[in-house]
Amino acid sequence: MHLAPVQPSPHPPSRRTAALVAAPAALASVVLTVLVAVSWHPLMALDGTLARTAHRWATDHRGLTRAARFLTDWVWDPATMRVLCAGAVVWLLWRHRAMRLALWVAATCALGALVQNALKAAVGRARPVWPDPVDSAYNGAFPSGHAMTATVVSGLLLWLLHRYGVRRAVWRTAVAAAVVSVVGVGLTRVWLGVHWPSDVVGGWLLGALLVALAVASHGRWQEPKERRAPHGSGP
């Protein structure tokens, strides 16, 4: 059966939608960051309860814990996500000769890494400490770098697939993979006891904010020929 491709419209609402997403994401990110920085007691208590429960499950279910470590260390690791981003950059350069768009994608991914590291240093939140840890991690806890990187890369890749048009089956598969990756990596970080739940939520929010701002500002990075003509029908 032939499946029609997902075609971007001549006047895609991406930038308008991104602007609408950016405002609440920015507000939520700022509020959560402040609450974590001042160690707001209700949030700290909730984090502690959820983290202790997850750690107890992790120590009781060693098979799931080993699977979580494999997923977080190899499949959803920030290095793996950045390799995917680099692959998208190469694809844009080789297949579409879209130099500015490739630079835009690379710059967004690099900015995400800078933002997360700067916030980790500024907030200085300690990671959970357990008497019987199942995994280890270093540097600041907030925000989760795994969660933020997965959100940024998944969001950019989905936007690129929509922009250039893909078969509906490919699009649905990509959306499912992105959701599983973003949610899954966050859950594994809490399960393994290396992040508080609010670290993961902060990574998700900041990643969504960065993607929304990048898409909203994309017009400044368009190729000259893209400004003169509507989007094509895809590869």
C-alpha cells in the first residue's frame, strides 16, 4: 500500500508554534531552576521520596537496572545523541547543500551543551548519594544532561524530517522513537540513582525551550533560495 509523504506546507506554522511553546517553557524552566537553586523544601521532599523509591526498585530488580545502564550509557548517552546530530549535519550538507541550516543545527546542539554545563556549575546541586549505588556520575545534577541533550537532538531531528517531508510510516516511527528516547532516558537517570526527578524535568524543559527558540529564529539562518521559494516536496 502506498503511503503519502508528510509534506511541509508552503507556509509552515513551525515558527509560530515554536514561539507559543517557548513562552511557557521559559517560564517553567526559570521557576524550576529557582526552586532548585533555593532548595525549596516541598520540591526537595518530593524529589527525595521519588528517588528513594526508584533506588529501592533498582536494587531489587538487577536485570532491569543492567538494561537501564546499557540504554543510558550507550543508546541514549549524550555522545550518541551528538553523533546523530552530526549525522544530520552531514546529511544536510551532502544531500541538500544546506550550509546555513547545517550550521544552525550544529550551533543549536553546541549551545545546548554550553547551557547545561553553565547551569550545572551555577546551580551546583549535588547528586543523590546512596549507601549501595547501582551507578555513578559526576559534576552537577541540575539539569540532567542526558535528558536535555536527548530532547534537543530529538526535537531538531523531528523538525528536519517534517521540513523535508518523509513517508507517514517513517514519520510515525521517528515520533515514537523520539518520545521513547526522551522519556526513557529521563527515567533511567532517576532509576539509576544519579539524578533527582526535578533534574530530569529541568532537562526536558530546557531542551524544549532551546528547540523552540531555535525553530522560532530559523528564518535568520535560511538559505537565500529558501527565502525566495516555498518548501519543496521533500527528497
